[in-house]
Amino acid sequence: MQTTNSDSQRPMLRVENLTHRVSLETDTLTILKAVSLEINRGESVAIVGRSGSGKTTLLGLLAGLDTPTEGTVELDGAIISRLSEDERAQLRAHRVGFVFQSFQLLPALTALENVMLPLELAGMEAPEKRARELLERVGLGERLTHTPRQLSGGEQQRVAIARAFASDPAILFADEPTGNLDNRTGQEISDLLMALNQEQGTTLVMVTHDEQLAARCSRQFHIEAGELTEPVAQVELAH
């Protein structure tokens, strides 16, 4: 991935006064309150907090999956909160990778086809070659023709990670990447995610309850009742 000098000096993510509200039948619920943050290129950042604190909502707004009620999200120089839905989709296709807790693999496709699909949709050259390379890198070179139901949870998450990194994204968002895995498998997935992130120089932003995984990131933001603080001290993460 090539960047200019001005690109390298610009934060990968800049968020200013991000507020998100949802309307209920009799009231308005504020999920995020005036969140501001900057994340530099190549950083790994964990967003931690209790269930219902607004972590996943924040991740969706940062990735352009939703639009805020107030404030701006600038991703790789584009103010995505001002883009149309189609423009945001194009940006995500070429610059953003995702890893989800529930894997989000297409059940009728093989591991190879699941990794190839976003590459084909983005019009990238030699999608099968790239998909094979990534699946071999994540240890699934012998499982290319298996469908998700023929794979374990850990193997499915390896396919999802290969898919996320296949397009060489500028930034990768991970929502509880180890949440559905046992401790040993979760540790293996954590190792793989951090190793690939280092190898490809991707900016990594993840929501996680996994304290050990959060501690491996260069920074941790704590979110409580929709408000963000930084950093979380390692001693706090240990509790």
C-alpha cells in the first residue's frame, strides 16, 4: 500500500464530538456522547467497556456502517459521515477490513470462495491466488474446499481473518474477534491477528472483552455510558 508524505502524517482516524442518539417511543436514548479521538497509522487500539456501554455502536460509526447524530468521522482523509451510502460502501470495499465475533461467512461457499468474494467484488486482479496465499498463511492450506459447517469455530475465524486482510486494508475493525472461542483457540486467533497486523502495517481497531488481547494493543480506550476515556492502565485491565 503506497502512501504519500502527507498521508503518513495524517491520522488514520479522526473523530470529533461524535454523538449518537436513537429515538424510542416515548424518549430519546443517547448511546454516545461527544466522543473525540485520533488513531495514527499502524496503531493497534482496543476499545473496552461493559456490555451496553456503546462499544459496538462506536465501532460501526468509525467504520461507516452507520451515520452519527452529530459530529464527524474522518477515515483515511475522507469525512465518511458526509458521504452517501454508496460512497461509504466503496471506501469500505477498498480501504477497510472487518472481523466479526460471529465470523459472517457465507455458508454455501468454500473457505477459498469466502475469501475470494470481496476481492472479486472490488475488481482486484488474481483473487484466487491472493486468497490461497492468505489461507495458507493462517494455516488453512489444506481446508480450501471446506464450507463453514465443515470447519471448527477457530478455523472459521481464521477464514474471516484471511478475508479481512486479503484486500490489504488501510484499517481493520474487529468486533470481539475471540468472543465465540475457547481460551486456547482465542489465544491462537489473537496471535494470528496481531502477527498479520504487524506484517501488513494495518491500523487495527477492535472491541474486545479479552483483557489479554486488549493489553497487547498500543493503546486502550475505555468507554463507559457512551463516554470515552484514554488510556486504560494495565493494572486496571488486570482486574
